[in-house]
Amino acid sequence: MTRAFNFCAGPAALPEEVLQQARDEMLDWQGRGLSVMEMSHRSEAFVGIAKQAEQDLRDLLGIGDDYAVLFMQGGASTQFASVPMNLAGPGDAVDYVNTGVWSRKAIAEGSRFADVAEVASSEADGYTHVPDPETWQLRSNARYVHVTPNETIGGLAYRSFPDTGDIPLVADWSSSILSEPVDVSRFGLIYAGAQKNIGPAGLTLVIVRRDLIGQAREGTPAMLDYAVYDKAESMYNTPPTYAWYLAGLVFQWIKRQGGLEGMAEKNARKAGKLYDFIDRSDFYANPVQPEFRSRMNVPFTLADDARNSDFLAGADERGLLNLKGHRSVGGMRASIYNAMPEAGVDALVEYMAEFEKEKG
Ligand SMILES: *Cc1c(COP(=O)(O)O)cnc(C)c1O
């Protein structure tokens, strides 16, 4: 068996060790004679798996007891609606920073539920920087400020966050959660779809400060209400049990890699190699200002777009998969989340150099 290097933006590569453990436990989980997929979510065995996953996540991120960790469904896209429904009333002011495609989607959906203001934007320069927090036009009556720490499509990332005082900072962390240490206490709410850096699709993590729970507007569906999830320990209905179990295996794997410090070090090295190569080359380019470049998603273009399909075909042949850029920006994109080994980045750089030499 050969495993390809999968650069997909999501669902993304999972650590091979995790897949092997899942395979080994597939038919008979710890001598119980059944798969985790077949367990009642109320069983002692599954509740143990679920609690362990939550504890490991809390350890990794240093999440305090004043925060709830909710294992929800519907992806980050559902949170685009859940956040305003839970944290703001109809017509309440909510502030958003626009740094790319995912910010815009959050803004569009949020606008259906509250009075959204775009308080800063880097659209004018093609989303190649994060607007300086000093320039954000925050409203004092805003119920929260929404940011997208890592723009998966544009490959743009925040390096730091402002202190927004009493206004809770809300972050869509879908594509860079667990890639480096973060001070959770700076945020009111963090959410993330699982399929980039956490586990398989189907699970959505919400980390929310407890004082923000229980204020959902009238008419909020139970399945979107943080208070309902908190009270039921994320088992108000049948949760995506297998995805939850796999996320737990990923959390344990990250612990074995040296936790988030260990991940951050590896991720910086991987991204550094790729960007250094791109910057040294006259054939490949990345438009993002260096200090705001994502360490998870590296978009790049070829000097000649007519070579794109050639490049992708050659990559595919070598087992370098899913390098095609998002349809909205074109070019290429290498997503190099936690599970992408450094050898994958080395193989990509080697291929890029060869391609440039032959066809550039
Ligand atoms: C992938 C992604 C989303 C959408 O996630 P779904 O789980 O598919 O809804 C939202 N925001 C960011 C930053 C993403 O990377």
C-alpha cells in the first residue's frame, strides 16, 4: 500500500497513525466485540470516549472551566447562523472583519439575523493583508466582533488579535485550530468545522465562554442552541459518534507530537520551506504579504496559467494530490495541515523545482 500526500483543503489528510489505530479498533473496540460506530451514544464505553476527547482538547488548548466545549453538527457554515442567534437579538449590532471568502460568507449569513457592520476589510488589495486592528471601526454597542483567523482560500492569517475589551471576540478557527498555541481566554467563542485539522467531516467544535450561553433569541432551534448542547453534554440528539471518536484519536496524536508547541514548530518549518522556495523562484508566486501568510494553506500561481493542468497531472502521477486552487482564485493551493508530514512538503518542493526546470 502506498499513501499519497493529500494537499486537500478539506476534508483533509488525517495522521496515518490515527487511521491505523482506527483500523485496528474498527471491528472490535477494546475487546467489547463491536465497532465504535455501532455503540449507543449513551453507553458507558462511548461516554468515556467522548469525555476523554473533551479532556484531551481542554489540555491541548488550556481551556478553563469557565468555557464550555460543545461537539455540534452542521459545520462552520451552521455556526454562521448559530453565533448571531445565540449572542445577539434581532437588529442588534454585530461587527465583522472581512479578510476573504469565509469572512464574507459569515457576514452574508450573519446579516440575516442581526445588524452586521463590516468594521474593517482588506478586499481592496485582494485580501493580501489583515487590516491593522487600530483601524477597525468597532461599535461600542456591538454584541461581538467576528474574525476569521485563517482564510483557507486566500491563505491569509492573523498573527495577533486586538483586545476588544467587553465586546467578545468570536473566531471561525476552522482551518488553523490546533496548529499552534492560542490563548483561549482572549476569545468569547471559537468555532471550527472538524474536517481540516480535527478529524473527519460531520463534527463542529464550539468553545464558548459560559456567561455567553443561555441568551439565545426566541425561536432558536434546539439543535442550534448552545444552552441545549451544554446541558445535554452535546448529546441532546445522536451526535456524530464516529467522528467524535476519531477527533479524540487526533487529539491524542497531537499530544504525542509535543502538543501545540510541537505542532507549531513543525508547521512553521513546513510552511517556511514552501514559501522560501516560492519566493526564490521566478516561476511561482504568492501574493500575500509575508507577515500574514497562512501556515496551513499556501496558494500559489504559475507564471503561465496555461501550464496549470500539466502541473496538476504531473503532481497526481507522483501522488501529490488535490493541489488545484479554489475556483474563486485559480492557480494552486497546498493545504499543509497538522497531518501533512514534512516529507510531503519536501516532495512537493522537489516536484515544483523539477517542473520549473523542465517547463518553466
Ligand atoms: C472550511 C471552512 C468553512 C466551512 O466549513 P463547513 O464545515 O464546510 O461549513 C468555514 N470557515 C472556514 C475558515 C473554513 O476553512
